[in-house]
Amino acid sequence: MTRRQLWLRFIAHLDRPLLLGVSLLLATSLLVLYSADNASMDRPLAQMRNILVAMTCMWLVANLPLHYLMRTAVPIYVLGMVLLVAVALFGEISHGARRWLNLGVANLQPSELMKIGVPLMMAWYFEKHEATLTLKNYFIASLLLLMPIALIARQPDLGTSLLILASGFYVLFLAGLSWRVMGVLLVAAIASAPVMWSMLHEYQRHRILMLFDPSQDALGNGYHTIQATIAVGSGGLLGKGYLNGTQTHLDFLPERTTDFIFAVYSEEFGLLGSLFLLALYFFVIWRGFVITGNASTYFTRLMAGSITLTFATYTFVNMGMVSGILPVVGVPLPLISYGGTSMLTLLLGFGMLMSIETHKKLVRS
């Protein structure tokens, strides 16, 4: 077997358009991290290790046949629930939140696992009851969604719990939940808003209030929003140039390698650079929708649609948060922000999309 044949066999189950879009975003991540970390190679090198591990896992999942993918749904969900309970009982407290589980060799954030585990479990459940779906099935699926959300919100981690809620809702929507029921749920959510507001922690309420007027606490809860919007706006049309962002390199911009890395990018590359980055995200999301439309089974349509819509939601929430149109909820910019657990979760999802696309012919035949 020639090298070319070996290479083609190696990439046989990698969807090339999706791989191209993801690779360009990952390359952008390394470029921006170098600037955000003050021209240090520490974070870019660590991110390269994260990417290598995550890409390996993506390749393994992409090569996993669809029936094996379905078999992982229940074990992943049960493992995630066990780990969330373990976090509630034994997790490490950091910055007032109990989100991490110390495994000795590394810290694990189980809520990240549930970003894949929840929609996977719900899609598996709907696949099992596709022929006889009733309101009862939607109710049970909702319980599968709400149980991990309750544990994650308790940590507290409002941002992650809302994003997992969105990923589960997308499965319910794609599974055919009627507009009438969704309307009732929307009215119920609005009616329960005062109760939900009272259940929020004080800092969470402050973050939401800062959305309307961050200047009322400019050195406190409004600081992140003010500095991020200054950085985004000061980039202008063409940006200040690579490594020349003043908000970044004069240390005004907080969390610049993680949640607010889009502000670093916007300041240095300007509006045109931001439009290019948005085009990359739209390309990846478009490819995800194409794979969803071509999916060969009910399970794969639900899963592919949920993964794609959730990725789009992560992108919108982070950019909206940095631009000052959404409250600060601690959501990283997908594939760009520094972080290993988030990177692994995202690329596992893309590995599933690739498996759904490249194995569909085998399923149809």
C-alpha cells in the first residue's frame, strides 16, 4: 500500500469541508493566543497540546460506526450524572463555585461532558420511541435534560447550564415538539421569571443588571463589559495591527486568553478581521446543517442538528457577551479561547458530525 493510499485511508472518515473550517479556526486560536499572552509561547504551546489530544479524539469518534455511537449514549449520560453528583459532594471550590473534580493527575469539569452527553441521550431516547411519540415521551426527555441542569446550576454555573438547556431544547424542537407546547413553555418561563430571579446568586443578578448600564459599577461588575467594548470599538475598520492592541498589552482587558479573546482579536484586526472570523464560523455552521440535512436516520438528524445549533449558540453568546449585548456568563469563544476541556468537547461533537456524514452511505445500503 502506497503512502497516498495510507493517507486516504487515514482521512476516509474525516469530512474535509468541516475539517478545513475547524482547522482554520484552530490556527486562528494559536495566532491570537500568542498576542493575548503578551507574545509568550506558554499558552500557544499548551493550546497545541490541547488541540492534538482533541483532534485525536475527533478522529477516533469520526471512525466510529453509527450503531456504536448510539451505544455510547446511555454510558456517557450515566457517567456524567455520577460525576456531577461527585462534584456536588467532593468537588473543589474555586472562586466561590464547586465545578471541578480532582482526579489526581488532572482536574475534570463534568459539566463539559454533559454538553455532549445530554443531547446524545435525548436523541437516543427519541430514536427508541420514534414510531410512537407522545407527550409523555417529551416529558421524560425533558426530565433527562433538567436533572443535569439542576446539578450544574447548583455549582453554580449559570452559563453552562443555560447552554446545555439550549442543546436539549434543540433536540426537543427537532424531534417535533409542537409549537403550541413551546408557546405554553414560553409563557410559563416568563411567568416564573420573578421566582428564577430570586434564586440567582447576587453576583449573577449584578451581571445581568450591568448589561443595561455597566458604568454604575465601572470598577466592579461592569469592568469586564466596559473594557471589552472599548477594545472591540477601538479596533476600527482595519484594527491596530497584530501585537499592537493597547487594551490587551496594557493589561486593561480581563480574561483575555479565555472568555474575552474575541475582544483581543477585534482590537488588533478590526471590523474586517471580525467579519472574516464570522465567515469562518458561518462556514462551519453551514457545513453542520448540510450534514444534518443529509443524515440517514432519525437519531443522526437529531444529534447533528443539536451539535450544529449548539455550536452556533456558543458563538453568538460569547460574541454578544464581549460586544455588550448579552450579560457576562463565562462562555468561551468556541475553538478560539484557551482551554482543554472545552476544546475536547467541541471536537468530540465535530467527530460525531463527521461519523454521521461519512457513514451514512453504509447505513442506507
